[in-house]
Amino acid sequence: MSDSAAFADQVEKIRNTLVTVKPAPRQELANKSNGAAVLIPLFERDGELHMVFIRRSDHVASHRGQVAFPGGRVEAIDATLLDAALREAYEEVGLDPASVDVVGGLRTMHTTASGIIVAPFVGVIPPDAPLKPDPSEVAEIFDMPLSALRDPGFRGDYEFTPDGRARASKFPAILYGGQVIWGLTLRITISLLEILDGKAWDATFFSLRPINSATTRSDATAERSRRRQLRTGSRVAE
């Protein structure tokens, strides 16, 4: 089987699974401050599936500096939640909606800290799509190969202190190429990996980690630095 055929098979596996998922109705998330739609862009490089992420800028109202997928709130001009995801992807990273082969939509999910409800959609994009971040919203665009997302060697913890709380918690994360995928973005990513792999991830990976007094954010920084030396992710645009 050629590399391109292998990629096509992976996309069809996702498509065939998501065809059974009924998209959330627009009214479920429209006109709500905590409702959003995101696009999960996939593309092929050297026969391997890559997933595109963004790192949010430090100027946005929420989730500053965090890794996410292109997306945002549903506006009045959006006829569907998919339209919202495509529009936001165009605004944030310059992705032409006409270039996206929409594979399907996942079930809605919500963030645990901020309570935002998200409708995720999967789409295949050209590998040479000219992506460019809107600096007011996006600090960086990057991609990760499927092999790295699957690799247990890149799984670890991320320490986060929610607003208004004195103590931090450790959350499961994928640490790769200097980036930290955690929270809802991690759960969406794993949902796709579970479809491709045909099995669920180890439930213990999702449990909160206790933090002792000797644990600091520098531990996570040091771990990310160590993993960067092992392998560096390739960046689509910056």
C-alpha cells in the first residue's frame, strides 16, 4: 500500500465512524457566550497524517497562550456550526473554506474549567495550504504527526492553576516540540486517535495528578526541554 493510500484509508476510517454522529443543532450553541465550534485540520506529509494546532495569543480574553484548534463563537452569519468553524479557521489562520474536505463532526464537548461547549469538526486540507496567523488571536500555527501523538514517550503532565484557586493541579498532556496539548484540545485529539486505533486510551492517563510541595512549573519546563532534544515537531507556519 502506498503512503497516500494509507493516508486515504485513515481519513475514510474517520469518515465512516463520524457518519453515525448526528451534528449538534445550531441553536444548541448559537447566541451563547460559552458556545463555540472548532476545525481539526488534517493533512498528509510523506504519507503520514498530521494534525494542525494553534497556540492562542496572549491578547485574547480566555485560554491565553494555550494550544487549541482554529475556531470560535457561533455568530449570526453562521447558518450551521460547521459554517462557524470554517469561518473562524479562515479568520484565525487564513484557511480557505473551499479547500477543506469536511470529514465529519465529533460530539460536542466542554471545557472543565471555563464551561465552554465546543462542537469539533474534522477536515482534510492541502499539505501546502498557505496558513497565516492573525496575530491578534493566534501566536503560532504548528502541526504534529500521528506517530508523535500516539507515542507514549511524549505523554506527561501539565501543571495548571485555575483562576481564583490557590493550589494547582496536574493534568494529563502530550508534550512535543515545545508544545503542550492538554484539556479539551487533548480530549478532542484523543477522540480521533481512538477512532484510528480502534481502542480507548488507558483511563488512568486522564486522572488528575496530585501535586506535592516540591513540584513547580519549572519541572514541566525542564521535561518539555528534555523531550525537545529527543524530537522536534515541524511547524506549518509561524
